[in-house]
Amino acid sequence: MEGPRLMFGWFKRSGQKPEVYEGEGIFLKCPDCDNYHRSPDIPSFDAAIRLACETVGATTQKSYSEYNCLSSDGRWDMLPEEGIFCFTNSDGRRCFADFSLVGSWIEATHSWMWGWNLPDTHITPANRKASDLARAKGEAEGWPCLTTPSLLLNADEAWHLTDLAAFLAGYPMVYRAKVNEKAWAYFAIDQLAWET
Ligand SMILES: [Zn+2]
């Protein structure tokens, strides 16, 4: 009978308690009910994250030390028009690379927004590569964490997603920077080179 089946579907959805995010794992914003639900366990996704974190983690450390990116008296800049990321060392030496804005994350609310869903005022075509590739990979593999625009996650998970996006883009380095009172921007950065 059609009736009871429909009824059951309706009943199940409205009876679903919104889950509270307690700072672990990834929650997906549901397009049906606007609540956040825990992301499903997908071993192939976890494996892809692990591989990306191992690979990009190692090359990131190498880039950081080679280009002195973590020194407290250095500075970072974006030249969004050109799609260029720039580090300025304390001695004035600069290095450059292409970059992607992978996502933005608000610490207080744990809210992640994928770069591919950010408005044109925040992201240019030159800086979409890594997040667009992540979304396409998510569509191909059925990995909802890469295809849902708004997520709840902690700082570790933000790095994980950024590592994966960088890995897919072939970018060796990830970086994050505080862009205002509340929000961090997570970047995937191509091979840096010293200014000549
Ligand atoms: Zn829902």
C-alpha cells in the first residue's frame, strides 16, 4: 500500500532528533531538514584522507622549513587577481606560488564552508582549482563530505580536507591564516619559488 509507506517516510524524518556536534568527526548540513547529520563511515574516503595527509604533510614540512614560512616575523599576502600567494621573510626575501582557497572555517561554531561554494567576492576562478577538484572527486566516488557545501568539523578535520584537496591538485603545501576576528582560511599552495 502506498499510504503507509509515505507516512513512514514522513514520520521518520520529522521524528529524527537533531544531533549536537561535540567537536569530533564531520557533520553534513542536510538539504532536506537543514539540520546537521553525522557523515557516514566510508572506508575508501578515510583511506584517501590518510594517503593525502601522509603525502602532503611531509612536503608541507619541507616547504615550511625551506622557505621559512613559520617564522613569526615573516608575512603572508594573497594577490587574488593573479592567483598568487606570497611569503615575505623578515629579511625582505619573498617567495611566490599559485594557490587555491580550499575553504573557510569558523573556530567558535566549527563551521566549514567549501571554497567552491564561496561567493565570487571571496574566490576567483584562479583560486578554485583544489576545491573544485575535491568536489568532482566527491561526486565521482560518492563522498558527501566533499560535495556538501556546509559542514561542522574541528581544526584537525579542516586540515584533513585541505590536505586531500591539495593532494588532488598536485599542490605540495597547505597553510592556514586568520582572515578576520572569527574565520580561518585554509589554502593549498603550489611549489614556492624565491623571487628572482
Ligand atoms: Zn535531515
